[in-house]
Amino acid sequence: MGAHRGCSEHRTVHRQQRQFTTSVLPPSTTSVASSRPDDTTTTTTRVAGLSKASPTPPRYRYPEPDTPVVMDEKHGYLEYRLATPPPSYPMTSRVARRKGLLPVLAMAALFAWSCWGYLRLPTAPARTGVIPDGAPAAAVKDLVPLEAHIMSKCPDARDCLRDLVLPTMMKVQDKVNFTLSYIGTPTENDGVDCKHGPSECMGNIIELCAAHLYPDPKINLGFTMCLTREYSAIPDRTLVEDCALEHAIDIQALNDCATEDDGGFGVGMLRDSVRRSKSAGVTKSCTVRLNEEFYCVRDDGQWKDCPHGAGVNDLVIAIEKLYRS
């Protein structure tokens, strides 16, 4: 191991580094530094009898370690500190990366805090026109009751759904509780008589099963409209299968619903729907009721009893007013 300098030598070297000295020139030349009032230094150089004066910036070199230095020479140290600016060290790549990461980390922390605050806020479920079974009364009350009473094989039902009900539902589906009810005559043996015969009763049951299996009006009402366009062919199997395929309805589930309990389940739904129409005083297909009151009737190819208008915009405005109130 090499010799270790003592603490006094260590202090002497540091004192020598702090002392202001002029540069040591080669033996063939001598340098004389003179100070002027404007703090510029003129170095006079004599080489081989020649004398030449040129202003040059001061040159500094730390003395050799063996050069004796006075430890308590304060003036030399102060002059060195005043004349020599502190060295500037280039920023290392690690420090630069740290400084560059600070804004990114701050933004990430702010984003995480804002997301946490957002997730803690209570959220309200979106309201739609589909009311699930067992929903609280307050949820149903927020929506405006809209109901259409039809017969599946009636041309007035086709016109009513095509020209008024469907366009209205496209605009205000999230503001109404829509119901499609059927018109018929209940019998004493818990059956139903339909105006256009047993085929119409079967068509009514198929449409009620679609609403039972798919409560979303976009599906079940679209399926019913598909059948009603060719109302005279109801309940033709090919027509039912084509409309079920068009609206993504499981045809097997539809058939199971219509034949459940040897047809008792479907007949029961139709009987309840017919009784609902009768209790409301509805006798004509198609009758539209809004907020459980008569709004408009389509009968014999004409609109009748429509005090607020038979147009889509008229019905939409009426629904909007009731919804806001």
C-alpha cells in the first residue's frame, strides 16, 4: 500500500488549491502580471531579448503539492474565491432522468386521485322503457304509461303500429312504459273469442310470448310489426320463423311458450290481456292510450278521436310534457 498523507498535508494541499497563483512558464520565458483598474491582466513576455505585450486572460494552475504555503494567509484565499467562479458540472444522465420523471409521476398521482374520487361517487342506474318484474313502484312511476290495443290480423293495427307507435317509440323509448294489449271476448270456460277467428288468437299468443321472453320493446315490438306487415298470413310458420330470425328471437323458445301446459300458459296470457282491454273500455283496434287515458283511435282506415293530433310529433310532445311533470 502507498503512503497515506496526514491530515496536515491534506489541509496544505487544499490551501494551495484555493490560493490564487499565476501559471508557471518554461525556463526560457518569464511572465510578469500586472493588475489594471479595469480588472484586465496584461502579460509581458520576454523571449531572447524581445519584449512583447499582449492582453491575455489570466491562467491558473494549482501549485505542486511540495510547494510551501502559509496556512493562515486569508487574503490570498479571498482573492482566489472572488476571482475564480465556482466550477459548473454537467448534469448527469441519471439526474436528468430523475428530473424528467418528476412531472410524469406528479401527473400520474393526480390522475389516480381523480379516478378514485370519481369511483367513490354514487351512480344512478339509467332508466329505460323496460320495467323488470318486481321493480319498485317509484321506478315505474317515473315512466309515462303508453299502451296500444290491437288485434293481430287487423289492417288498422298495422297502420297504427307503422305510422304512430313505432316512430314514437324510437324517439321516447326511455321515457315510456310501453304495453301491447289485445282485443277479444272472454268466454265462460276461461277461453277467448277473437274477431278474426282462432288463427288471430294464435297470432296474439305468439306476439304475447315474444313480449314475455324478450321484454325489450326494440325486440318484441319489432317482431310484432314484422308479423303485422303480412297480417293476413298470421300465424303461418314460415312467416313466424322469418320474423324471429330477423329480430334474433329463439324460435324454439317461442314455440315452447305457446304450447306450455298444452297451450294453457299462452291462453292465460291472452285472457289476461283481453280482460285488461275490456276493463279500460277499449273495443276498437287500434286504440292508443297515454297515461291510462284515450289518446287516439285508428278505425276503418282513418284516425278518429285524436284531440291532440294523430301525428308522431304530437304524441312525442304529449309524452315529453307528462314526463317532465
